[in-house]
Amino acid sequence: MLQNNPELKSKIDQLWNKFWAGGIANPLTAIEQITYLLFMKRLDEIDQKKQADAEWMGELYLSRFEGIWVPPVHRKAVDEAGDIEERIMLKQQLGIDKNTLRWSNFKQMHAEEMLFHVLDNVFPFLKDMNGTESNFTHHMKNAVFIIPKPSLLVEAVKTIDEIFDIMEKDSNEKGHRLQDIQGDVYEMLLSEIASAGKNGQFRTPRHIIKLMAELVKPQLGHRIADPACGTSGFLLGAYQYIVTDLAKKAGDKELQLDEDGFVRTSVATGLTQKAHAILQDSLFGYDIDNTMVRLGLMNLMMHGIDEPRIDYKDTLSKSYNEEAEYDIVMANPPFTGSIDKGDINENLTLSTTKTELLFVENIYRLLKKGGTACVIVPQGVLFGSGKAFRSLREMLVDRCDLKAIITMPSGVFKPYAGVSTAILLFTKVYSPKEKITKSATEQVWFYEMQADGYSLDDKRTKLQGYGDLQEIVARFRARNPETDADRTQKCFFVPRAEIENDDNNYDLSLSRYKEDVFEDVVYDKPADILNRLIKAEVGEIDDVDLANVQSGIVRELLELRGMIG
């Protein structure tokens, strides 16, 4: 939706520029601080809407901003007070009127007063808002508010208000759902994290996530995980797929195709309260970067998931022992990283420290029998000659039903990286220690993605059409070994017997099996080409006398023609 609203995009760019000019140049730090402000705005907005709805329906609603909030540092003193009257008195003395913590109230303060109030009161309230037992509160414990200048805070608050005004206008005029637009804004902010992390982390483009969700088709009740979740893009993708599917079944008439040709919404029209609770308890994400964990939590919360299950964990380490827990795993694990050999989980059998291999094996272990994974890997995993590479491919073919391999052009992850990648889609058939009676894979479907609907340079500009995205979904769902047999086409099947052939070494690279078609190109004779060039210079060539030619170019062309005959 943002692609079609340059005004909104311009305001978001302005917001980034203000932070840059205000001394916060690190994109990861800036997005954290902007996220906190967006949360403050959203809390107030949602609370006021719930209040208005309750009044309209004649119902009671207890506002989040009613009463007194006692900061954690003072709670012990209040709790240990002698009697009720003393507690009430202490609460009044040490607490803060929650109404002053609203965005709509503190934004009217003078610059310095606003900065101190947000720093000392509003931000601590934000960290504490879900209660001491909350996963969100736990991971926000070490978060800090570091906007250094009153002027930057004032400008940021003003710009965010303007962004929300544009979103509301877009919603009213174009029929886009406000919650979906707000989610798009946050996704665009996240896209500004334009450099890979030290462990090879970078954000997966949202249209690729939507494609992968279409391939695995998550359903309500599935336990869904991402063991290297970053900003939780894959969990959000699964959530939106399920919510959209339920909205369609509920007869929602407002759903529209997005810029990538998919239908997506975050608005839970088709969810009952029970279904919403089931879905909220179905998404699990883990990451080894505390900042990413906080961003992941907030990304899901900005899209309507109240208490996300995102946690700080190294899923390759000895401290993480989950196995056969999930129906679906969607992931883009870190590339080119490595892990300390002594800390690798003993249940992982590959003799390697390469994270791109260990993560795929770990994802296989995390799946329940019959569970499906959709994973992005560097294409080197498909053909690497090392023992660990072959062992992983053998596991995918023999212990899993390797349904599809979709290669992607190298520009898909620009500007973060230019590495060539592929999507693996596989279903777990045999557990790690279970004896194989018959190889689980019969045929592997290959697809060569040539375009994803965006330019493949660093700018990644949206192009007309959807690239290969919609064709991939349609061709995958209609795949058939008989009709997809021509290996000169974009997609084709390869039988297991050919893949496990000794000469092939379980090679899964598309180029190993694709047949190239070469067309004969007929070129004009050199003399004919020279005659055309001479004619372009002098008009006619039959009666040209070399001795009378004045033009040096024509003279040289005539001499050259004479040399070749």
C-alpha cells in the first residue's frame, strides 16, 4: 500500500532524516526509538477507540490510562505499608496519574518538560504495561530511551502525528484498513535496517515471506516457529495468512489484492475470541540478539498480537532442547556464520560449524512428523562438496519429502547482500533415529525464479506486475511429474533416483538438471555490414571512387571492404 502513497513514504523518510540529523545515525537504534514512540501513540489511540466503542454500546470499559501508576521502584514501599489508608496515601504520593502518560496529553508539553516526562515516566510505564510476568516486560527490562534532544523528540512526535493523519486519510479515501496501513508503515521502518548483522542477519523481503506462506498454507491450530526470527517477519506472515484465510471464509468483502498480487490483512474479522486465543498461542520465535527480540515483539504487537511468544535463545546451542514440537517452521537463518564447536547441541549430527547447515538440520528436528518447513538457504547448500553438505542433502531427500526447490536471483536480498539463494520446502517423514524403510522423496520440483516484481539493484524499486510470484504459487499447486517434465522450462521435476546417483552426489542445484536451449544466430557477411555503413555515409556505393573520397571514415571503410573482398 505504501508503494501507492508517496506522501506517506515521504513523511517516513523525513522521520529517518530527523533522527539522523539529531545524532542517532545507527538504523537499528533509530528504529528502536521510533518504535517506542509509535507504541505510545498506538496505546493512546487504541484506548480512546475502545472507550468510544464502550460508550456507544453502553458498556463499561476500564481504560489503561485510568488511575494511578506506581513505578516498580516504589512498589515495595507501597506493598509493605502498614494499613490500607497508608498504602493509599503512599500510592498518591509516589504514583503518577496515568492520564498524563497519554500521547495526546504529553505532546502538548513544552520541549524540555516533554523529554523529561517521557524519559522518567512514559517510557517506564511502556516497559511495565503488560505486568511483571509478561514476556514483553521481561525483554523490555534493559531497553533504554535515548532520544538526546528535546527538539528531536518534539519533531519526531509531530511527524508521527502527521503520519497517522495520512494513514487515516488513506483509510477513509481508498478503503484500506487502518491497522493494515499501520502495519505497512512499521514494515517500511524495519526495511531501513539496511546492513547485515555480525552473524549474517538481514531482513527478508515481505513479498518473499508472503510467497512462502502461500506454499506452506498455515492453518489455525498449527504450532508455528522461526528459530532465527529477527524482526518476526515470518511469524507475521503466517499470522496474516491465517487471519486472511479466516476472513475469506467469513465472507469479508473488503479484502483487496496488494502490490504483490496477494490478499493479506491483519484485521481478525473471521476470528472468534477462542480462535484469537488459539492463534496467539501458536506463534513462537527465537533470536540471539536482544534488540531483534524487542523489535520482533513490537512488530507482532503493532499488527494486533497482544502477547507474542518471542524469546531470547540460541536454538543451536546445548541449552535449547526442543524437538518434534512444531507443525510449521518458516525461516531465513543466518548465512555465512559459524558457532563455537563446543556449544553446538549434541543432538545435531552434522560435523560442521556452518550455521546455514546446522539451522536446516535443527529445523528438521523441530518439526513434528508430518510437519512442513519452508527455509531460505544460500545456493551453496544445494551443491557444496563437503561431507556435511552432502549429509544434509541426503537427510532432506531420504528422511523428508523434499517437495520443492525454488532458486532466486542474486538481487533479491539487495542492498543487504548479493548472495544467490533458494527456498527449500520439505515435510518431515522420518524422525532422526528412525530406520528408513524407503526414501521419503519420490520427485523434487524445481523452479527457476527470474523476477520477483522488483528491480534487482540496490534500490529494489517496485516494477509493474508481480514477477514470477503468482506463477510460482499456481504452478506449485498444479505441479505434475507428467506435465512438468520439460527441463528447458522454468519448472520441472527430477526423480529421486537421479539425485542420489553416485555421479550426482545428491546435488540439488537447478543447473545440474536444467537443459539449456541454444538458438543458432545467423550474422550478416562482413562485406554486407560494411556496405550498409558506407551507404549511410555517402548514399550510394556502386559508383564510389576511392580516389575522390574526402571523408576519412568512408575511405577507411572502403579500404577495409577491399581487404576482405
